[in-house]
Amino acid sequence: MQRRSVSLDDELASWIEDKADERGVSKSKVIRDSVETARLRGLIRSDEVEPADAESVLDRIKKLESRVEALESTNEHVETDESVDDNLIIAFKRQMVGQPPTTDHGKEAVTRVFELLLEEGQLSTKELRNRLYPEFEDNFSNANSMWQSTQDHLADLDGIIKPEQGVWEADPTAVDTEIGGFENLYQS
């Protein structure tokens, strides 16, 4: 995953914040989901379209929003971003079967790191430690021991990278979601 800085007009920034609050996710996730959905629906065209011919991003997002609302109002089953994320998380967990960490709380902590990075984008070691410890304080003596135990396993797992010192990031493309074995995930 790569970081990009963008400037947004106030109306678009407000829409993104509202959607993030409504869905309980980060603003980065709203932007990623919107762009990915627009790409999959063909709203984002290939390089053959001149920028002057393209609609504004705000118009595209409004059209996308109305299409999503129309899809949600039908009774048809549409795979949601949540189910895609669920499958990705299951595939991430699958690689820990028979591998360290061996404790349930250790596996849960490592998985939670992956989930947080998927939801929030890049996070620092300090941010991850501060977010994780309240969830796992019953299993560790302090935040530092919890983080030391957890981070020891991150380098051996596909899907989490450390692009620079003290910074962690999810790399969902590195997680193998194609092979079978989902049904064996909790059997070890």
C-alpha cells in the first residue's frame, strides 16, 4: 500500500467524514472503498480518456453513492466490503495454523494488528501498542511486553510490512486468498 496526499474541497471532505462516521471506519477506508468500487463499476475509465473529458470526482462519487443506495435497497445479495475484508482476515489467520504464535490471545493480537492496519492505514508502533493493550491487558503484564510478544511474529506473516522504522502497514495483496483451507482454519 502506498500513501498519497490529496487536497479536497470542503464539500467532498465533509462527505468523506460523514461516511466514515456513519460506517465507523477511517476516512482512508472510505476513500479506498469509493475508488475501488468506482473502478469495479467502470466509473473510472482507462488512460484513453482525456482528463478534460472526465467528470469531476465529486460528480462520480455522488453517482456512486446513488448506485450503492439503489443496490442496498434491492433484495439481491451483493458482496460487501465487509465480507471481502472478512475473507482477507480469514486468509491472514490461516497462515498461523500450526505456526507461532501458539496461544489464542497471541493469534488474536497479531490478527488485530492486521485488522487495525487494514482499517486505518499506516500506524506507528506506539499507536498500535496503545490501541492493542486495552484489548489484551488481561493476558500481558504491561503494554511493552504485549507489544514485544506480538511484534516478534509480524515479520513471519504475509500481509504486514514495516516500510520504515517504527511504522507498520497492511499489505493485503501479499495474503493468499486463493488457496483452499478456510474450513480448517480453527483446527490445529
